[in-house]
Amino acid sequence: MANNGPINDREMKKRQLQSRMISNPELRNEQKKDSDKIVKTIHKKILKKRLTVILILLILVGAALFGVYEYQRHYQYTGYTVGWEKHLDRGESSFTGYMNFGSNLLKYTKDGAAYVDADGKDVWIQSYEMKSPIAAVSGDYAAIADQQGNSIYICDKTGNQGVATTLLPILKVSISDKGVVAAVLEDQKANYITLFRKDGTPLDITIKGLLDGEVGYPLDIALSPDGTQLMGSYVYIGNGALKNRVAFHNFSEVGKNIPNRLVGGYDDPYEGSMVARVVFLDETYSCAFADHSLSFFSSKNVMSPELLVQIPVEEEIRSIFHSPDYVGIIVSATAGEFDYRMDLYEKDGTKVFSQEFSYDYLKADIDGDNILLYNEDSCRVYSMWGTLKFEGTFDFVVSKITSGTFFNNLIVTGPQTMKEIKLQ
């Protein structure tokens, strides 16, 4: 028979210990305190290790972000390679232009329009015949109109959504993110601003423009992204002289009972000047480009748009460009070694930078974090801090340059060729 003496001794000691704990609460509490203390110590060590790891990760992420920031701000590319190239074999004889559309491009000609993706492929093609096509884009909607003609094609990223037909000749068009179109129509005695749905059917909203009328004769118009507001530059006769004003109209229920839907207007800031262009940057902020000033407006109060700031510009304004967040102008330099000066502002009128340069550009755009200046065979790319990131030439005719998928990629497009280039 096996000897179970040691096992029996251990069992007896365990029972004696349990018995003392039951009969001695102080000993039981002391052991519980010791156990809780051990658990807390272990928990603190684990928590300390976790906090250390998190802190190290935050430092690494911060260093990486700072590195990207400094890289984007100061690094200058010296060359490029071609990622891919595509021949665009359509409507070249009647080529008119490109516009940013969605995340890609809208190409429009006298014979039709096409939505071109980032790989140079046609997502859709819309045929038509126009003598003088003009286009307007907002978000995922585009309007292509026959200037001095009578048709407006309204498209989104899937293709044509409708065609608006007018009785009077078309002068200008604007479109909202929701496909609502505003068109300036010309008559012998007056002009009319008429609105259309995205399927081309007219809305029961028309603003009559007369030189001696309440509003004036429209020079330029812009719809807000949601289509409920319209901003216009109008000329009118005042005290026997031709004058200019910027006015705001509201097409929602709040402006329904107001004559001409007119909720605000500014005349005095444009005494002796003319506003050639107006734009909505987003639902709230808008900008008016006059011959000697920039005006930034806020429509936080839709019934009383506010002039935030008017910035005087003494030099000749040669180019304007804008995005939902920024407004830029290029002016002729009047002194010094450079030919031009580029000024960038935030949408509320806060100045970001001024940068002088000499470069014979034809077009100026802002796309993402890039400011793009280019002509038919070369380009310059500036950062949002005004530093020159890249300058280079191309071996084909350039019509449009946009930012690519990655921060160092550009899409360079001409009437017959589209290339993705990778900056190095």
C-alpha cells in the first residue's frame, strides 16, 4: 500500500490555514489587502507601459506629419517621369476646352462633350451641335450651353440628365451641386435670369434685368452649391451714370415673398469700378472680383448677406482662380525685377501669402494643395505656402493640368494627349 503521509500532511496544513482565516477575520483582511496591492501594482505597470507606447507612437506620428509638412512646403522637384500616356482621338478639330468635373475632367467641343476619368478613358460621351459652347461645373454636375444659342445640356457623372431649351439667346450659365441651372437670357430691351431643374424643365422663377430697373443688367451670376442662393453683378443707371452693384437673391421659402427674391445688395463699395466675376466658394462664403478690388461675403444670415472685407488692388488684375477654401489673383508688378505677383486668400478674406515671379503663363488654377500656372508647353507648380515646387516643359500642346492621385503626380492634358507625370 502506497505511503500517503506527505500528501495528508499538506492537506491538513491547508485545512488548518483555512480554519484560521475563517476564525480570524483580521488575517483574512490582511491577505486580501496584500492581494489587492499586488493587483494594483501590476495594473499600474501595465498602464505605464501602455502610456509609454502611446506616447512614443504620438511622437512618431507627429514627427512624420511634421516631415510631410516640411517636405510639402520646401521640397522642389527637378524633373519628372511619365507614368502613363493616352491618345485622345475625338473631336480634336472642334476642341474648345477642359474643366475640372467631379474628381476628373469634362471635355467640351462644338460637336459634343465627354467625361474623362483619371486614366484618360471616356466614362460617357454626349453628342450635340453648338456654334459657341460654354460650360459651368459645380460638384458632380455640369451644364454645357450654346452661347447665343438656345440649348443647355445638363449632365452628371453618369451622363446627360436633361436638355433645357430657351426662347431667347443664352449669354451665361451657372449650375449648383444639385443640378439646378441659372441662365442669363438676352432680349432687345431686357435680360432675364431663368432657372431650370436638372431634367431641363423650367422652374417658376425669373428675374428681369433692366438698366433702369430695381436690380440692373446682369454682368455675371453664380449659384450657391445648394441652388437656393444666387449672387449677381449688375450694372444700372444712377444719377445719369452707369454704376455697378453686387446683389443676392434667395430662392428658398424665406425669399418667396420678396420682390425679385432680392435679400441684399451693395452699391457703394463699387463706386467707379465694375465687378466682372462673382463666385460662391461654398454655401456660406462668396467673392466678387472687381477691376480694383476683391470683396469677400458671408451668407450665414441668408436674409442679409454681409460684406466681410473689401481688399483694394492697385495693380492690374491679370488672372483669378479659386477653390472652396481659397481665392487667388495674379497682378502685374509695377516695380522690381519680377513681372507678376500672386496673392492667395482664405475664403473669409484672410491673406495667406504674396509671391512675386516672372513666368509667361496663360492659365492659373488651384487644385487640391497645388497652385498651377501653365502655358501651351510648360508649367509651374506652387505650394499653398507660395513656394515653387516644380517647373518644367512638355513635348506636346497643353490645354489643362490637374493634380493626380498622389501628392507628386500631375495629369497633363492636351487636345490629343493625356499623360500622368510623376514629379521627381
